[in-house]
Amino acid sequence: MKNKIIIVCLFLFSSCNDSKSVKNSSDAEVKPELKEASLPDKFREPLGYVSDFENLFTVQQISELEKRLSEFELINKRKISIVTVDSIEPYEDILDFATHLAKEWGTLDGDPNNGLLILFSRSIGQISIVTGIETRERITDEVCEKVINKIILPEFKNENYFIGIDKSVTYLIKYW
């Protein structure tokens, strides 16, 4: 099954102009089927720094990411959240979904506004990076594009979701 991965870098109130698609090692192409409907009153509650609603990571992988992200926030006052979802319904656009989710969860809140959320869905083959206003000073469109195209996508193409996220977190922590 060949998943189409649409790359979207989303920044709060601005976005990358880069959109790409790639195919993974499967055979059939999957296209997102999104319905128009009223927006939800509330998203699911976060499970921690990693909210793996698509069950792509092992318990050990989640634990490893949780520890690193918690320590990073404690030391640097910067928060990174990782979210996987199997659907963005009733939204039609992963950018809107990610922005509303980050706002509701408070991922981008704080003083300074130093938050970042990586949201992706294997099921619909889309990924989005959402940043807070202060974060955008360091994590620019170019950095976002590099993280997705050079770090995440090569691993996602081979269905190595944890490795792609782990490498991107390592890069973002060092860069930021």
C-alpha cells in the first residue's frame, strides 16, 4: 500500500510554502477522505508529551521520548509534543487540526511562547509541525522544511516512524 505523504509545515499564523508527496514501501495509494462537519467541542486529552493515538510506538519508545522531552522542557522551558492520529475528522486540513489541537492543549502557551507540536497520521499520510511565536524565531520555515524532508520523511518512507520522530527530536533539541 503506497501512502501519499503530504508535507506541510505549519507555523502559528504563518506556514511553509512547501508541499511534497512521497510514497512508502506499500502498494496501494491511500487518499484522505475528510468530511465536512461541525468542529469538535473538545479534542481527546493529551497522554503526555507523546500522545500516540494511532498506536505506532512501543511502550518503551514512548517512555524514551517522554523522558527526553520532559528533561528538555525542565531545563530549557521549551515544550515539544508528539501526536499521532488516525483521523483529522471533521477537519479537512491537517493544518487547521494541528493548530486547534495545539491551542486547546496549551502546547504553544507559556511565557515565552516556546512550544512545538509534531502531528502526523500514518492512516492519511500527512504531517504538520506547529510552532509558537517565540519558537518561530529559531525554528524557521527552512528548519521545518529540513526536519521534514531530510530527517522524518526518509524514515517514514520505510515505515520507521519512531526513528524518524526520534531523529527529528534530537535535531530540534540541539538546534533550538
